[in-house]
Amino acid sequence: MKGRAGVLYTLPLMLWSCIFFIIPIIIVFIYSFLAKGLYGGVVWQFSLKAFSALFSWSFFRVSLVTLLIAVLSTILTLLIALPVSYYLARTKNNTLLLALVVIPFWVNLLLRVYAWIAILGREGFLNHLMTFLGYRGEPVQFLFNFWAVVIVHVYTYLPYMILPLYSNIEKFDFGLLEAARDLGATHMGSLVRVMLPNIKGGIVTAILFAFIPTMGSYAIPDLVGSTNSHMLGNSIAYNIRTANNWPLASAISLVLTLISALGIMIYFFLNRKPARHKVREAP
Amino acid sequence: MKGSRVRVEVVAKWFDDFQALKDVSLDIKKGEFFSILGPSGCGKTTLLRIIAGFEDPSAGLVSLDDQNVVPLPPNKRPLNTVFQNYALFPHLTVFDNVAFPLQLRRENPKVIETQVRKYLAMVHLNGHEEKKPGQLSGGMKQRVAIARALISEPKVLLLDEPLSALDAKLRQSLLMDLDFIHDAIGITFIYVTHDQSEALSVSDRVAVMNEGVVLQVGTPYQIYEQPANPFVARFIGENNLLEGVILSKNGFCYTIDTDGLGALKVTSESRLWEPGQRVLHTIRPEKISITKTKPGGLSKDYNLLPGRTFESIYSGFQSKFFVHPEANEKMQLKVFKQHESFLERGPDISWDEEVFLSWDADDGYIVEAIPQ
Ligand SMILES: Nc1ncnc2c1ncn2[C@@H]1O[C@H](COP(=O)(O)OP(=O)(O)O)[C@@H](O)[C@H]1O
Ligand SMILES: [Mg+2]
């Protein structure tokens, strides 16, 4: 569709992304270069204060913690999601299993996080289980620390990873694994040398689906984390709601957006198709 | 000989309550080009997968040079497979596909380089090293797969209908190449196909299978000329199957009162049939001569049947005729006539013509006795 009509067709989409995507980013961009209003909002006056505030130890620390949580939970999620999706793709009657993967999408995230509080808390399921199994010490607080944040992220983004991986592995020709085995590869060797390279696209998608939302996570560290595991999302909320520093909140948001954009660029880089040569027919 | 002797001993395979293989036994010699021939669904792939190690036999043994290989995983068996759908690794170039088995063994890159070039040359694919499988034609893909399967110098090469996805001309040339490669490297080839002309043209021996059972093992000549049972007689080549009761026996020559046709003479050397027995016997269409006039000077052990053609198909090098014998208009016999010389006025016999069919008793063949 090269003609004028083509432009018409894409108009609604362009309008939609303008209103909900581009304009907010522009607002955030502009706000980050303005001065802070006393009771929130901005004063229309050019200022680099927000950005200079980014060059502080505390912001650096929060960024580092955020990155660490995102990287760690993405890796852990991938390690769980890969074998699960492989199993799903190789199971013939997998409708029920797939449903189990999708069902969490129907339950509000906050409810699911509260469920984790019920599991990990001092009076929670895990402590009861330990007592039942013979543990006689003080109840342990598994909540409100770095690892609780990581675990709940792993839990939350697991289905987001499983689905793209599953749809990719499902298209994979498992006969290739037999060919690799036949040529001398071990079971693990055939998976690593033949399956992984062929499902690369799915892996990169899965990583993005977990990594980008985790980078911007707010509710999870707020509910199950401690001050040591605060993430950039919490800093943004704090600066909007408590410190009344909208320009700083905007600057942090910009940084987050840039990191996500970087991730997507890496995605396109890794998924780029090599230039196709013409197929030459020969006997 | 660099190949292995492969023995399959009373192998059975059950898939739930379906039995795909029934007591299959084969003894394949070192360096032999051995074909497994049978209609689709008869269990050929299953048998090959058991030999390769992708399936376990439900019962029985598979041994290579007298070593039982059933407990070994596929990567520990010194045999490689060429798959029907090529199974090339799409993410690797032609070079890396062929190098794959050597790279697994962490072979020296220099060695890999020379070996890959050697095996690519063997399958006439030099110059295509950097292409991806997606850029190759079907025939080229299968050549890559053959080079990849041979580079680790296996003792046995298993081929599962490697040519069936290719067009006829290409099949022929690749088959000749396979034959040549087999002669050059001398390992055992086990070649699975449902195409009898492939099996007969290149094999040292052929096993004919149907419904999970090996019906006959023999040289292409034996399979064609001395089929062991009605299935083989029908499945290999074209045939006229006849039934009748033996009237008399004179040395090796039997006179059979054939249903609908009357007395026919058939020679049989291999077995001792008795008068009064009911037997199945055959005459190949190309062994019957068809003439418009009654042939003269026939020896006493000739058969002569007058009849009428009801269909004739001219196909260049030969014509096929379908004939109702005069003795029984309901029967039909197939007759093939080679055109050995130029037909000036076109095919001399057409449909609906009076003809004479004749053949020597030696050309008939008694397949088996039919229980009465
Ligand atoms: N994994 C399997 N599960 C159940 N049945 C199978 C399986 N593999 C093969 N079969 C059945 O076994 C029979 C033989 O199959 P196969 O060995 O592929 O035949 P061929 O290669 O001669 O065409 C077929 O009827 C097929 O349906
Ligand atoms: Mg098959």
C-alpha cells in the first residue's frame, strides 16, 4: 500500500500513539528542564537542577539496585521459563497447562503480590510449613528485603516470558535435535547448539518482556521491599507525592525511558535479518 | 572394509497397542549397500530409528560387529543418518553444518577446514560454503546432509528416503552419486525407500517389508525373478498372477491347469511341487511376446494364448497392452512390448485387435502352494 490511502489507514494508529505515547514523553521531557513548584507541579522556568540531582550517590545507588534487581530477576525468570516452555511445546495435550500459565493474567497484580505477602510473611504459609516440618526457632521474616523483591518479580513476569518462548519453541523443528544427537551431540549439547540459536528471537523478546517492566517496577518493591531495595519507580513516586519535585521525577522517568529504548534497540539489532541472497538452483 | 556388520535380531516394536515391527531379523554385511523396501507405513522408518538409537525396540537386539548397541544413546553409536527432510541446521552455513560433528569433538580448525572441503567436494558442493540452508535447492540440501553425515567417518550410513522429496531427474543423479560414494568409502549403507527402482538399481541386497514383517531378503535379481510370496510378486515390478492346479510334472516342467486359461507350462527349479497341488504362479508382462499372427516354430515348452487387446498405451520406449484371453473374456493379462526398432507406421498393434500371446515355460514362475 504505497498510495495516499495508506497514510489514511495508519492515521488512527498515529493519532493513538501521539496522544498516549509521544505527547506524554514530550511533557516529561519538558518538565525535567523546568523548576520545581513549591506544592508540586512545575514553574515555567528553565532549570538543570533536576539533572544535576541525578548525579548524586543516592540516585546512583537506586539505579544500581534497580538494574541489579531487573537483571537478576530476568535471568532467574529465563532459567525457569526456558525448560517450562520447552516442556509445554513438547507436550501434546497442553491446553490445561497453557491455561495455568495464562490464569494469573486474570487476577490483579496487587492481589497476587498480597498473596506473596501471605506466603512469605512472619505469620505466613512458609513459616507454618517450616514449623510443621520441625523448625523450632523464631518465625523468619522473608518479606521486606532485596530477595523478596526479586522473587515476586520472577513470579510476576514468568508468564510474560513463557508465552513468547513457547510460541517460538513450538515452531522449532525438534527433528533437528535428533539430527544433532545422531551427529554426536549430547542431549544438553543439542539443546544449546541447535535449539537455543534457533529460538533466539523468542529469548530476546522474553527478556525484554521481563526486563523493561521490571526496570520501571513500582508496586512490588513498595509492597515487599525495604528501603534497601527501593527502585527507580519508587523514587519517581516519592518525588511526585512526597517531595513535590516533579522535574526530578520527570528526569528519572526520562532515564528509565532511555534505558528501555536502549533495550529495544538491542532487540532490533539482535533480531535483524541477514541480507538474503538469491536462491541458486543447481542439481 | 571400514563398515560394520549390522545385525537386527527378532526386533519387535509396539506403539501402545499397535505393533509396528514383528520379529524383524536382518544380517547386513560389512560394507554392503542394503535396502529396506516397502510401502509407506510398513515400519521402515521405525526400524531405521531403532538402529540409529532414536527408539528402543520393545524386544530384540541390534548389534554392530557383535556389540549390542541397544543400551547406547544415538550420539554413542558409530552410525549417522540422512533424513528425508534433510534436517539441516538453519542457523548455520553449509560449512558449519558439515563441520558440526567435528566441532563437537573440538577437532583442530585446520583439520576441520580440510575435511569439510574434502567432503563438500565429494558431494559437488564446493563454492557454496557460506550459504545458509534456506538459500539451497532441495538436491543441494540433501548433498549437504550427506556430507555432514559422512564427515565423522561413521561405520554405517542410514538413509531414510533421502530422495523422495526431489524430482525424478535429480533423484536419478543423486542416487548414482550415492552409489559412487558408497563404492569410494566402503562403509555399510542402509537405504530405506518405498521406490523399488531405487532399491533394485543400487543395492547389493534388498529386504522387502510389509506391515512390520520382513517378507524376503535377497539380491535385486532374486527379489525380482524369484519372489518368495505373493506380496513380493505383486509389489516388485508388474506381474500377472495366476492360480491353478498342477496336472503333471516332467522334470522341472510343470503343467498347470490355470483358472480360466487352461493348461500352462511353467518351469520351476527351486522347489518340488506335486501334481494335485494348487499353486500361485506368475508371468511378467515383459516376458510375454505379443504378435498379430500366430507365431510358428515354437518349442514344446511354449505357452500360446489367443486374445484380444482392449487397451494399448504407447509410451515411447515400450507399449503396454491389456489383453482379454480368448479362453476367458473376464480375465486380463498385462503385456509389455519393448520397441527395439523404429516403428515406421506407428505402433503396429492397437486396441481391440486379435493377438497371440506366447512365452516360454522358463519365463513362468511358481510362487507358492495355496492351501486348499
Ligand atoms: N511414535 C509413534 N507412535 C505411534 N505410532 C507410530 C509412531 N511412529 C510410527 N508409528 C506407526 O507405525 C507404523 C510404521 O511407521 P513408519 O515406520 O514411519 O513407516 P514407514 O517409514 O515405512 O512409512 C505406521 O502405522 C505409523 O503410524
Ligand atoms: Mg518413513
